[in-house]
Amino acid sequence: MPVPILKQSRYLIATIQSALGDADLLRLRDKLVEKVGIERSKGVIVDVTALDVLDSFASRTVRDLAYTIRLRGAETVIVGIQPDVAFAMVQLGITLEGVATALDLEEGLAYLDENTRHGHRAF
Amino acid sequence: MKIAKDQSPDIQEIVSGSTAELLRQLVAHLRQNRTDLREEWARRITQAKLLTAMNDAEIFAEATSVYDNYVEALETGTFEALQAYARNLSERIIPRGVQTDEVVGIVLLLRDVLARSLFAKYQADFNLLNRILDAYEPAANRIANTVAVGFVQERERIIRQQQDAIRELSTPVLQVRERLLILPIIGVMDPQRARQLTEQLLRGIRANRARVVVIDITGVAAIDSHVANHLVQTVEASRLLGATVIVTGLSPEIAQTLVNIGVDLGKMNTVGDLQGGIEEAERLLGYKVVPLTETTAQD
């Protein structure tokens, strides 16, 4: 099931609606990385509220996605990780190091507003 | 012994009786001598310095109730009423500091007092006395057992209840400011409590939409590697929810422990005391606390 990617002014928002297979995740990553350039976005929000599990592959993909997008000149925030999911993740040693996280979409937007305001533009 | 005075004339009737018949006889005897035996028992309780938390009148009142329930249990062979009474009695006397040995002691005393009255009554006929005791002892033992177990169960129930209450009380998640939570931890940290604390905190972060959390462990005396790792996990899990955690009040001992067991301190944001932690949190949230005099001077 493809993940819809919405454009909201300078940001891209990808809301994951249901559990994703590995292939879907990789497709989402490629699409986001590509679209950041096309839309000249300054930030990307990946909303995982609907997920009740984030396994090691998904976590690694999300982390790679954030690193790649940073190289493309934008910030990434993961929002909506559930308390139980968060606890399960740290118990497995998955901490999404170096990736920004926020409580929900609203907080994610606030984070991006704060962190991309003074950021240098491409042109 | 004054209870030994009355010699029953109907001994012959029950020589050939069954256990049930013997018990009936026994119960009749206990009913007949209720006042004397009861007084004797209460006197022995005071003498043995049991139930010191209660006065004589109270002891006598309870002794009467226990005596009647005791006889009834002997008569009917059912222990539900006695069990309920034992629970009820325990509920009343446990808060007054009555100990297990006292309760077991008074029940054994009653058993003793009644047995002596039986010795006195049937001493003429050793055979009959033996058979009476055969009928009496198992029932009496079961009664003593029921009362003691009832008391201990009640005590355990109260202990469990209090443990739950302490657990609930000792880990409050408090909001001090919009987006700022405080989690003061007091007392002993065991793995179970650490886990519960994490769950409560993560839920609190979500419910209060917290961005910064100050965990204050001034009240924690010691920490082991298991709990320390759990603390680090809590910090990391909170970050995944978008909240920054500041740990404050690490005692010298705990700080040493954390270094010795090699906890990755890079992930932990620590500040000396709670005040410093809150100030740091306010800075992160963009608050600035200014004395009232300063603001009015500026106006």
C-alpha cells in the first residue's frame, strides 16, 4: 500500500496509515528523497502514529531516510511514536540516534518551523 | 478449677454414642458452662499478657463472640461463619497492633481451657474421656487453624493493599509548567517499579504533551546496573516521543555506580539539583523567570 505524501508549504508530510512491508518502506524512502528536491522542501515529517510496531529494519530505513534527506538540504522529524512502541524499541536497542522526533504532527511542524527558519536556502 | 465442680449425670448415656453424638454432648456441656469457661478464658488471656492493646471489657466482649462462634463451629461442623468472624475480628484488631502470635495464643488458650474442663468432667471414666477428646481435638485444631489462617490472610491482604498504595503514591508524574513534567522518584528502585515508572512517564508525556521532563532521583539511595540501564532506556524512549529528559539529584554514590557500570552518559542530560534541572528545562522551553521587582523597574 503506497504512503501518500502531502505537500504543506515548505514541508512534506508522509502519514503511514497501516503496517508497511519492507518494499513499501524502501519505496517511501526513495519517493521522499526524490520529492524533497522537486518541491524544494525544507522539512519532512514522517507520521507513524498508526504503527504499533517499528522493527529494526523499519527503524534503520527511517534513520537512513533522515540522514539522506539531511544531505539533500532538509530536516526530518519522526512524529507519533506510541509509548509502548518507544519502550519496545529501546529494549531492542533501537534509539534512532541523530533523528529528530516529536510527539505529534503539530509538534513536528513546530520543530521544523524552529529549525529551518534560519537555515540557509538553496538559492 | 471452679469449672470442674459440676459432674454431669448423663455420662452413661453416651458411652456407646458415635462421634457425632459425643460432639453433641460436648457442645451441650460448653453451652451449659458458657459463663464460667468464658470468664476463665478471658482471665487466662489477661494473665498471659496477650491482646495488651485491648482493655479487659473489650477482651471479654471479643472472648464471648469467639466462644459462641467456636461452639457453633463445633456443633455444626461448618466453618464459614467462624471464618467470616475471624476475618472481621482481624480487620478490627490488626490496626491496633495485635500480632499473629497473640491471636494464635488466645485460640490455643481457649482450646486448653475447654480441654481442661473436659478432663475435669470426664475424669472418672478414662475410656470415655479418650473418646471425647478424639471427637474434640480434630474439630478444635481445625478451628484454631481457621482463625490463625484467617488472621494471616487478612494481614497479607492489608500488606498487599499498602504496597499497591505506596507504589501508586511514590511515582507521581507532575506538570509544573505547560510542556514541562517532573517525576520525583523516592525510595527503593526495583526492576518492577522502574518499569512501571517508565510506562507512567511515557503515558504522561503523551497526555500532557510534554516537551521536557525532569526526573529527580534525590530520594533514591542506591541503584543497580539493571535499574541504571532502565533509566537510560527511559530517557531514550522519552526522546522517541519527542521529549527531552533531564536527570537531577544524582548522589555521589549513584554517580559512581553509573560510571563504574559503564552507562553511556552521553545520552543522559544531567543537572546537579532539581532547581537547576527546572531552570535548564525552562531555558529549553524558552521561558525566562524574572523577579517581579525587575519587571516593574523596567516598566
